[in-house]
Amino acid sequence: MQAVTFEQLGGPEALRLREIDEPQLRANQVLVRVQAVAVDHVDTFVRSGAFQTALATPHVVGRDLVGTVLRVAAGVTNFAVGDLVWTNSAGYDGRMGATAEMVAVAADRLYPVPCGVDARQLVAAVHSAATAAIVLQDVMQLTRGQTILIEGAAGNVGRKFIQLAHQLGAVVTTTSAARDFDRCRQLGSELTLDYHEPVASQCDRQFDHIIDTSGKVPLQANLAALNQGGQVTLITAPADNHFTFDVRQFYMAQKQISGFVISHATDDQLARAAKWLNQQFAAGALLEDDLNCQPFAAAAEVHAALEQGRDHHQRFVLVPPTEKI
């Protein structure tokens, strides 16, 4: 079968489309015929070595896939041949990567695709949506009526945060370019602010939770905008010159800084997120991404475009040779 692999850590040119052996099923695994694979920034981190993790051999790139069940190992009872399924945790921590015609996936990290949901739209959404779901539920423990500021809210991750925070009953404020205000409001933002200007100069609202999806806002500015006991959650690091803050004011107001990397999410966290996301997908939510579908052979070009910021808010999806673009 064909797969996109890399022999050594390096740039996009390290990726090669080549023939590898069909994976052999182990206990508690499901063999999936891949229909589509999403490409995320974290894939470029794994390929380059920026995110260090155990890799299966051969090193197949990619995390998020959607496809149909071909075979199940003995003892697997929750999936059957022909089921349409997805996973968002392949390709790291020793697991086989996603960008292959067939992938062996642990049954407890595999989830059904809801009836009637577009498989490519789903796979494009799951990385950003699962990040938002786990942060909101498990890290922030966001509750109805709490206030949240989502910075860089018009991006792929930010849009998922808006929708899910709104679903939880939070009072949502967002920052974005002015051209994206209407879209943010449609997704659930109550107050839209221009990200070119400091939040404090545009409103006097304080927040229980803040998340900056871009890493471009000084940490001290966000800490100053928190209520007593409020929390800033980092899913990307602020620039080095933005990381100083008033430690006395921080601890006297019992504020918190939390970090989250979805690579460290537990099986239970991923499963809870998948259940919630599937409910949203079935209702037509979280599926608004603009897709750019390319063949497996374009993997290196797609990685380069993502690293160079040429994605233009599109979501790249790679399609195996057996599927139509």
C-alpha cells in the first residue's frame, strides 16, 4: 500500500510517498481503509522534531483520519466491517501515522462518524474542535454564565472555541479583524473587538477565562483582564518579549496560568471530547472550515504551505490515491 513517510527528521522535503507493508493488527486494534487525512501544524512539529515523541516504524506522518473499517482484532466488539470512523491521535507516542491507504488504530481511540456528516469536513475539524472541547471542559471547567475572551477567534481553532463555549452557556467575547465580526457573532460571540487594538482600550469587561489562539498578546495584558481567580490558558507560547508579568498582582488575585497540548490528552479526555463533538457534528455544527483537498503526493508541498503561513485559513486535507479529490 502507499503511505507518506519520513526516514529522518527534517523539512517538508523529508516526506516521501512510497510503498510499505499493510499493517498487521494487534490486540484491540481496528484496520481502517483511509478516505481522508487532515494536516495540522503539529504534524509539521513531529516531522521536524520540534515535538519529540516515539514514532512507529516506518514513520508515517499525520494524526487525523477518517475511513471505513476493513477488519477488527479478536475481542473488538464496538466496531464492525464497513463502519465509517475517525481518529485524531495517530502518528505519535509509538502509534502508526494516518497518511496511508490502511491504518491500524487502537479501538479505544476510534470513534464513529455520525450518519449524514461529510467525512472530509469532519476530519478537517477534529483537531481544532477536540482541542477546544478538552480545554473548555477539562482545563477551564467552564460553566454557564462565566465570561470568556477568545483572542484570534476567526481562525480555525478560535471558531471552534466560540461555538463550544457558546454551547456551554458562557458569555463570549472575541477579538478578530473587523471583517470577521459578523462571522464571530453568528457563531456565538456576544461582543466582538478588533485584535489590532488592546482589549482594555475597547471595553472595561473582566473575564473568568482567556485563551489566546495566536500567541501574539502579551501575557500581562491578559492577566490584567482577568477577574479574581481567573485563568489564562495557553495552547501556544506568547513571544519571548511578551512573557513578563506582575507576579505580585498575579498571586494576590489568585489568578492561574494553565497550559494544554492535545498530545498529552488522556484516552478518557479524547473519548469525552469525541462524544461531544459527534453530537455537534450531527447537528451540523463545527463543520464550517474551508477545505483544500490534495492527493497524498502533495504532502510535502502542503507541509511547506502550512509552515510558511500560506494556508489562508483553509484546512488542508490529503486524499489517498484510491479516492477522488
